Amino acid sequence: MKKSALFIGLSVSWLAAVAQGQGGISQSDIDGFRAAYAATPGTKAIHNALANNAINALALNHENLNNLDTHFSHRVPSKGITNQRSSGRCWLFTGLNVLRAQAMTEHKLPKLELSQSYNFFWDQLEKSNLFLQGVIDTASKPFEDRTVDWLFANPLSDGGQYTGIADNLMKYGVVPIEVMGETASSKSTSTMRNLLQLRLREDGLELRRLASEGKNSDQLLSRKKEMLTQIYRILALNLGEPPVEFTWTRRDSDGMAVDTKTYTPQSFYKTYFGNDLKNDYVMLMNDPTREYYKLYEIEYDRHGYDGYNWTYVNLPIEDIKQMAIASIKDGKAMYFSCDVGKFINKDLGLLDENNYDYGSLFDTKFGMNKADRIRTHSSASSHAMTLVAVDLDQKDNPKKWMVENSWGSGANDGHLIMTDKWFDEYMFRLVVDKKYLTPKASKVLTQQPTLLPPWDPMFAPEE
């Protein structure tokens, strides 16, 4: 059946139901609800408690607070906790923290933090160009076209994912945080982001108008560069202008200078990191709504126009765990993302399905599995962190995991501990070095990827 015919059929059925008084809430329905509720002493007590307390405070499973084990059999060396503040830059903090742990180990650095503002500046400029060029590329399509609508709905954000790390750092390098520090607008990005979105949408409308008037591609590109000049100015005023070169002193554990050199951001990256982030790493996904052992690509889901679309291998969770364990045992932290808001106890820094017993509190059941939660928009990846530890039993099976977070100091020195069961249900993405791939997973990379639309709900940027 064609979509139009299906829509007409559904509309007729709906109108018929309305005409017959069906489908709404009747007074008899309400009487039934009242009778079923039956305000007993027990329900009155629960109502009084909920009227004066947060749901999580009452649903907190106190039995789960006992005997929290913070020991891990395998842990990647890391030191120091970062804080993304009121921004959606978790993906950027995560990528930089993975590299930071590597450099501190390999170069015996007592401390190191990389400038998030530096790479964020270039990310916002690249995303602005991606939007404006996307508008030019789709200028012949009607405004109601799904891609055109998506572009104007999402001109720019401060969220992102791993391909943004790979494209950004390989092109622009990195600098220590002492060289380009945080500002009020990097710590709290909403106002700057809203203004940039407003500027870009207005510029996008102008580009579409110029295209409709017959301006050629060279003229459109020239006008786009003028628009980007204004974007650059806004970013520089808010974040500071990125350095072309800088002088940095490497110090030992006693604070004594080891050497002082002048670097460009690119040469600093090559000196202390050197990873080929584009070719040596792969994103793994656990999405049970799609076929496993398949390669997928998300159209337009990239951070730069000349960058890579988000591409990933969809695998069963047990396969992903196997590769994660191999990486941790080898001392390599990983980019990791999950649905962090589910069952989180921030006071303990614990992600555990048993943290809260909502079912007992409300006398109901919440029984959807992971696939159903994804299909119904109940769960998706929302936050990126750095996977640094796993606790294995005597048979090498994982009992729990730990990530380095970017929310500042807190429980577990700013780390979150997750049970293995929580990992199964709410972990979505992991980026690993290709050398840890199983032969079966590695073979998937030879496939032609299945192209998915950018508006797929599973692929919102991580914040």
C-alpha cells in the first residue's frame, strides 16, 4: 500500500472513531481509574512521601549501598580529572583524555591537560562550514526537503562523536591547556551556540536566495567565505584566537624543567602522540535493532565538510567486551559512550540497574529490553567518557567497569563505576585500536557500508 493511501485509511478510521465517541477518556473511564486507585493508607503514605521528596530518594535501593567494591583487576594508568562544565563537549574531553593518559605513560609526564578550547574553536568553525556548504549543495531542493529541513534544524551544536576527534586533531593538532585556557563561553556554551545558530540560519537563507537568483558556484563560495569570516570573529572574541605556535616547558615529577621548545599545534601532536586517529581506530556499536556484523555509515554526520562520516561496526555486546578487555590489559584507554542518565547514583559514582527500585515504589513493571528502548526512543547514547578499567573474575569474565568522567571531582575521584549488567543494557559505542579487533569484526571493515540518514534517533551528538 502506498503511504498516501495508508494515511488516508488511517485518517478515515480515526475520524470514524471520533464520530462514534471512541478513543477519548470518558467519565466512566475516570470513575474506573478512581476506583482502581483506592486511596488506602498505603497509597496515602506513598503520596505524602512523594509530595515532599524526590522520586530517586524514595526509590533508592539501600541494600545496594552496601559493600561497594572499588577494586579493579586491570586499570589503565591515568591521573587528573577534567570538567566540561555547562557544555556539550564530553566527546572532545573524552578523546583528549584518552590521548592524555597515553602521553603521560609513554613520556613519563607527571601531569598533562590538553586545551579543549583550542580544538573546540576549530570544531565550531568546521561545523559552520559544513552547514553552509550543505546549504549550497542542496540549494536546488525545496525547503520542505527532509535533508534541507534537517540542515536548518541542526546548523551547529557543541556535541559530537569520535570522527570529530579524528578529523579535528589530525588537521589542527593539539596544545596544552596552559597555551589556550577555558573562557566563560567555553565553560557555558549555550548563549554563544544560540547566537551562532541564529547567524548561520540567516546566512543559510541568504545562500539559498542567491542560488535561486542564479549566482554561480564561485560567487556562492565567495559569499560563504565572507560569512565564515564573521563566524571566526565571533569564536575568537568568545574563546580567544588559536595559537599558530607556542613555547612549552616539559617538567619532571619534581617540577624541574626538562626542556623548553617551540611547537606548532601539529608538531606538538606528532611529538607527544602521533596516533593515526583516522586509519588505526574503529568505532564499535551495540545496537540490537540492526543486524550485527555489518558496517554502517551515517550520512552528513561528520564535523567537517571534508571530514569522514560517522562509520561503525555493529556487534554483539560480548564481542565488544572481548576487545575492550584486550585494550585495557594492554594499558590503552578507550573512547566510550553510553546512556549515562539511567540508574545513576552520583553520590556513589555508580551505574547499576539495582540502584533504584521504581517498580516497587509505583507498583508497576518497566520491562522493555535494550532493543525496545531504542525503538521507542527511551534510550540512546547521551554521554562520552574514557573507559579505563575492568574487574575480571577468575574465569576472566567482567564483573564491573570504570570510566574517567569529565564532570570534575566527585565520588571515586571523578570516575564512574558500572556493573557488567548495566554495561550490557546502556553501553552503545566504543572506539578501539584495530589491532584489538577479532578476525570476524575485522572482516566487517571490508564491507560496503549501509548508509543511514542523519536524522536517525540513534545518532544524536553526545554531550
